[in-house]
Amino acid sequence: MEFSVYILFSNKLNKFYVGTSNDVNNRILEHNNIKYPNAFTEKGIPWELFLAIDNLSSEQAFALEKHIKKMKSKNYIINLKKF
């Protein structure tokens, strides 16, 4: 199964959210329809897809998600889109 690392952006919060999924479009719908009440993403609706990095194994996707989160940098995320 192929996975993706996705980065969402909320204009309301002016923040990014990084996650991993095997169905990015469905996952965005879940974030925007509050599938998980009291989750961080509930505060930022509507979330828009900023970037998706596709065709990864689950191991690659989770490692990349962890790396991006570890950077804790909005500029790092913005620069990812340039490649």
C-alpha cells in the first residue's frame, strides 16, 4: 500500500499540520468534518492541502512526517513546496 505525507494549512490559525495517510483526500475531509472531536485540527477548520508527498512506503512516510515535525519550522515547510 502506498502512503503520503500531507501538509495542511489553516488560514484561521496561520498554521500548518503534518500527517500521514494512505488516502489524503479522505483524510482532509475527516479533518474538516471533525471526525476526532477535541483534536488540534478542529480549531483550524477549514484546512487546505498545502503539499502532498506521494508514493511512499509506510516506513518512509512516517519517518518523513517525524522529520518535518522535528524541524518545527514554517520556513522549512514552505521551502519543501519549492522542490
